[in-house]
Amino acid sequence: MTATYRKISDVVQAFRYGFDETPEWFRSFAKLGMITESMGILTIDTTTGDVYAEKGDWILKGRNDTLQMRKHFHFLQQYER
């Protein structure tokens, strides 16, 4: 018989790029060169490689100060305030 598992909930800090006020932690990562912007597209250095964010995407700071990006649709399915 196969065991069933439930994902443990994460608590993250997040903001919607281009819609919400830019948080201080985001600016700190940008100063370190972990986030760059060109022509409205963000390049974010994550633990799994670079990801790209556009206006309307969510930028997350997770456990151990890891950066993530989620498209708006997926963010709304996976997170609640």
C-alpha cells in the first residue's frame, strides 16, 4: 500500500510586481545583484537557477531567505493571506 503525504505549509513574504509597493527585502536582494531588471522583466537568481518575472507576477521570500516567483494564477491557488 502507498502512503499518502500532505505538503507542509510555508509562510512567505510576497508582493505582486508592478502592483504592490516594493518591500525592503526585495531592494536588499537587488543591491546584492540577485535581482536585476531590464525592459520591465526581472531576472531573479534562485536556488534552482534564474527565473524571469513580468508585471503581475508574485515575488516571494521564503524560508532561509530564498527567492521564488509565481505567476498570478498559481499564486492564488497555492497561497492565502
